[in-house]
Amino acid sequence: MFTMDQARSALQRVYGYDGFRDGQRKIIEHLAEGKDTVGIMPTGGGKSICYQIPAMLLPGVTLVISPLISLMKDQVDALHSLGVKAGFINSTLEMGEAGRLMWQAQEGRIKLLYVAPERLETEWFRERAKSIPISMVAVDEAHCVSQWGHDFRPSYRTIAPFIQELVQSGRERPIVAAFTATATPEVTEDLIHSLELLEPELVVTGFKRDNLAFTVLRGEERKAFTLDYVRQRASESGIIYASTRKEVEDIYDMLRHAGIAAGRYHAGLEDEERAKMQEAFLYDDVRVIAATNAFGMGIDKSNVRYVLHYNMPKHMEAYVQEAGRAGRDSEPSECVLLFHPQDILTQKFFIEQSEAAPERKAHEYKKLQVMIDYCYTTGCLQNYMVRYFGEEGEQPCGVCGNCKDERESIDITIEAQKIFSCIYRMRERFGVSMVASVLKGSRNKKVMQYGFEKLSTHGEMRHLAEKEISDLIYVLIAEGYLQLSEGQYPVVRLLPLAADVLKGKRTVEQRVAKSLKPKAGTVIDETIFEQLRLIRRELASQAGVPPYIVFNDSTLRELAELQPTTEAGMLRIKGVGEAKLKQFGMPFLEFFQQREEEAGRYDME
């Protein structure tokens, strides 16, 4: 095998680093002893060094199995620049070139050979591989082998039989090293079993990324927020992920029209344009790129300063992998998720449209609920993530949106009791929207059909909008008071913590912005509302548009209630985005600022 002194020497000589990171050192120590090893490391954790250094020191060839075709060439080029002999075989190569590389591997002229997992399915490759002295098989993105992983690829299931064939041909069994950035305990157990690893060592370096500040924003006007956010970071590299091609195109057009050098990336583009966009982003010709989740799998760009999710991803593994592309150079970076309840319906549609077996769909719904809870939790976002992946949450990170939340906590125990009581009276058989309808006091067809208008809780929260009630229910789900069943039409059920609240043994609190905290006995001043309508009418007349285009009545009522005097306060109002603030906001701000001045003078008198 090799010694750790040799490994450290190679690290210094080839890469110019003085020492290994803790996780790298442990993994390489195990491989130096010839042990199968599983390395679970966050994106940017330096996993490639974990198999590249041993590959240089072990006799023979290391076979690297990777699904990332676009990354293979980049990694091989990088190794060549370091003086390391390496090659790759994938669908981009002619058969003659692939044959030449196999011969070079057979002759010991290369140390690392990168292949796509589909290559193991071909008899031509399997037969030629038997003549190559393979000392180690490194499996990248190893979660792809697990049926419970977020990116299951059947071709990964050929890895274990391939290794078995090598042994049966008379070759010594190679060491197997498996690497992933996103594996729950369930997935880890499955990948160890599926790859048929022999008493493997497990090295988990932790999922926490101290340099990343995670934030979830609910109810923002997406386009206005995105444009403003990108403008404020004009000199920084960023990725904007959206769920659909149409949204990517819309974001791309919006940024370009605003004079921002932006790129786009999705499956609907020609291969040539995708490659061109990827290269432009990699070389900083464009600073920001709007993309579907296919983008980034083959990108090794360390200085991405922000990742903005325009929609909620379908599960935590996808989110961690995509958001994890920020700050790979360990510099402070931001990961922002813009959440709207519509995202839930979109992801449910994707699940239902898939051809997956019922068991798989049920699993996907379970993962989706984890993501929904993440969007509503009031606790530390980093701790939420690491707990999902099987680690104990440490002290709050101190940098995520929830940890830095300066909003005030208000007691919502009574509201929570009303919700729990209503769910109990509805026999825990209905979903969030139905519960919200009953509490709002709706007399729609479905409410009347079940006789819920007769419940004592009917209309108990009529002072709130149905969406506000639904949001509150989702917060209670995220905080462990309620639970949603699995499936396309989940029903909401009580958990033991809810019983404690109903019995008066526990209180419930929620954070609200200081400027949004309702004043005791707040009643919208109809005089102010009418004055705002006059301002709106004048602005609409000047712009030649109907009044509702300026602001709708709901927005005017919230303005009348909260009376913001700053642009930041104005932007917190539902229906006020950057564009509308710029076009129509100033007359309203001047109105409220004048009222504040007059109130101040009155107090002095």
C-alpha cells in the first residue's frame, strides 16, 4: 500500500498544500490500509483529493465512476496540469480513442481512468477491464446507487457485479471508496449494501457549512426581489435555480432587459448553447446564470457568492446539493429560498406525473414534507439540515435568516388551541386548506357537505385570511405540533405536543416583524383608506391604467393599517415590489411621513 508520509509528500508536491483537512486525512488513512471506505462530505469538502492522492501512490489504475460527464474532462485537464496521467471514457469519445485509453491503462501509462456508470453495462468495457490492473474503484455521487437516494440511477447497480467479475477473472479485488455529499442514514446503509462493501469504514465530516448563510423568504414578489437582489450583487457570481424552463427564460429575459449580463441553462437549449453558457459562467463572462436543477452538476466553480432558489426544490437532498454550490472557496456566501405555497402544488404535480411505483411516490411525498417543514420552521436552518442527515444539531449557526431574525415573538397559544381544537372536531380527516376554510368561517360547498358550519370552531379565526391561517398551520407542522400524512392528499393530524397546548401545559410563540406586529385593538382607519384611494386614483390617471394596477384594495388596507414611512417598510407590504415602489410608492410614503410629522408636533404640544 502506501504510508501517510508519502501521502502528505504527494499533497505538498502535487497540490501545494501543507496538510489534509481532518476528513480527508481519515479517509486516506483507511485507504492506505486497504479498507473499503465511505466518505460523506459536504460539497466543497475536497473529496477528489481523497481518491486522487491514493491513486497516485497505489500500484496500477484507479477507476473513477462518475455520472458527471461534463466534469470528467475538467478534472482530467486539471490532473494533466498537475503532471498526473489520467484519462476519461464517456459518450463524447470515438470508439478508437476509448480503445487507445484502455490500452494505456492496461500498460500502466495512466493512473486514473474516469468512466460513466453506463460504461460498465457494455460487454466491450467489462472484458477489456479484466486486463487492467485496477487497484481501487472510486465511486463518486454514490447516493445514486440507492433506491432511496434523491437521484437513483439504475446503472450504478452494475458496479458491484462488475467488481465481482474482476475477481472471478482472477484479479485481486480492488479497494472500493464511495463518496457523496447528501446521504441520510437510510441511504448510507443502502449504498453500503448495494455496492457490496466489505466491512467499510465510514467517515462523516459533517453537513454544516459555516460560511453559508441560509434564508427562507415567504410571500415575496419573486421577480421584483430577484432583480433587486442581483442588482445589489452586480460584481458577484450567482446561480438562480427555477423549477421550470419557462421560469428560467422569464428570469433570463428580465435580467437581460435590466442590463445585467446573465446566462441561462436548461434541457430545452441546444447542446452547443448549453456548453457556451456554462463556459461563460465558469470564466466570469456572465456573473449570474438562471438554470433548472440540471445545471451545476459538472461545474467546479469555487467563487459562487450566492445561490437563489426561485422555487422550493422537491427535497432536502436536492436543495443541499444545489445550495452547496455557493462558497466552495470557504468565503461567506448566501443561500436564499423564495417560498410560495404554490410550490407545493407544483412539486406534487411532478410526483404524480412520474412513472414511479406507489412505494416510491410515497417516499417522495415524505421527502417533500421535510422540505415544506424547512420552509416554515422558526429554528436554526443549518441545524434543521444536519438533523435530517442524521447528525445532532449543535449550537444555532448564528448566521441563517432565522438565527438573525430580529422580529419580536408574540404569544399565539390561543390561535394554536383554536387550530388544534378544530382539527380534533374534524376527526383529523382533512387537509390544511379545509381546516383553514372552517376556521375562517367559509360556507363553501364542501364545508356545508360535511356539516362543519355547525362546529363550535367554525369562524373562530374569521379575522384572518385563509392563507394566513394555512401559513400558521404549516408553522405548527414544522414545529412538531401537527403532522401531515403521506400521499397526494395529506390530512393534518395532532401530535402529543398539541395535546399539551390544549391542556394549557405549553405555550406557542411566533415571530412577527416589529412593524407588522398588530397593535392592540387595531382597526383600519377608513378615513386613511379613502385618502389612499384618492392618491391611487390620481396615480392611475397619470399612468393611464386602472386603479388596481397601481395597488389593489388589499394592499391599500395593509398600507392603511401599518402606515410605513420608509422604503424598507413599504416593501414589507404584500403587493409592493421594487418596481411598484419605484413607480408609485413615493406619494404614499410622503403621505405617511407627513402624518408622522403632524403626530410628532401634536405630541410636543
